[in-house]
Amino acid sequence: MSNTENLVKTETISNFIKENKLTKREFAAKCGINVWNLRKVLSGNANFDVVYLFKIAKFMNVQICELLN
């Protein structure tokens, strides 16, 4: 897939970060990923490992399907 904006609900992740008053760096650290990997996911860059979505979903306490369109 060439564009993850159609795949990943980036607004759900961004809203969670804002609602919990976290920086992207803090959020990434709590998810157990690097901030650069988080930025790839949020930017719509299709070049990221799906394991990052699993880690994000786990920290957010949601099913991974809730992060996918």
C-alpha cells in the first residue's frame, strides 16, 4: 500500500496524545518504540513495521482494528 493515511487512523493516535497531554517523544517511549517510528506512522509513510501499530494499540489499550480504516 503506497499511503497509510488510508490505512491508519492517524487522528485517533494524535487525539490520544493530545488528550493525555503527552509529547510525541513521551508517547513513543511509553509504547516502546522510537519517536522516528511514531513519526513514520503519523506522517502516512508506508515504510514502517506493523509491530509499531501493535505496540501503539497495546499502550492505548485498544484493539489494533480500532487504529485501522
